[in-house]
Amino acid sequence: MNILSTKLKPNIYTYCLKKGYETTSTGITYNQIKDELTYMFRIEWEPHFELNFRIWFFDNFFEQVSHRILDSVGRRSQIQINTSTGRIPFEELINKKVFLKGESCLKFLDYMELVDARRSSKQAFIFSLISIIIATIAIIVQIKIG
């Protein structure tokens, strides 16, 4: 299924979940995602927007070493990741491979089911409309002949 061809408008978050799902075994880096988003969605990365995106990103992706919580101190240069081994500056993580968390994967699969259900619903509506038209024509023909 191609999420970019649905009526549900793709956004940066569903796109990231899709990329995470596609790279389940190989992982992807924050910089790779950021570069793709910049190209695909023509994003201008303003500091507050990027901070919000970073928080979301590391809530949905994890690095191999350990689970962590983003500590947003407020200033861009002070964003750090809390790990079991201590704080790691964000700049050290932007080129490390991260992987989609299980819960985030389930969110993406739920989204894809919604997209598929909407597509199936639209197809069913079209087929029922065609059936009604054919039945109406058959009735009219039957009345004229009979």
C-alpha cells in the first residue's frame, strides 16, 4: 500500500512511521529521516518545530544501546538523551541507527488498516451504485417490454 496515494493526507509523522516500518531490520538515522522530510515536504526546520519533532521522534524510535527519554532543556544545543548509562548529547545520536518501537509499529499498522478500510468502503459504494443503476435499467426495460 502506498500511503502517499491515499485521500488521507500524509504528514511527516506517518511518513516517519512508514520509513521506520520499512527499515525494521536495518534501522535509520535521525539525519536520514530529516533529510527525506526536508525533500518530501519542503520543511523549514525552525528551532521550536525541530525540538517538537525530536521529542516525538525519540518517543517512537529507539537506539540499540538502551531506552531513553528526551530531556528537552529548551536550548537546542542542550538537548540530551537520558540513558541507563547517563546523558548523551543529542548531536551524538543524530547519525546512530534507530529502530521503530513496537507500539509505534502497531500505530502505523492501525493507520494502514484505516487507509485500506476507507479504500474498500469507497469501492463498495461504487459497486453498489453500479448495481442500483443496472437494477433500475432492468426494471425500466421490463416495464416497457411487458
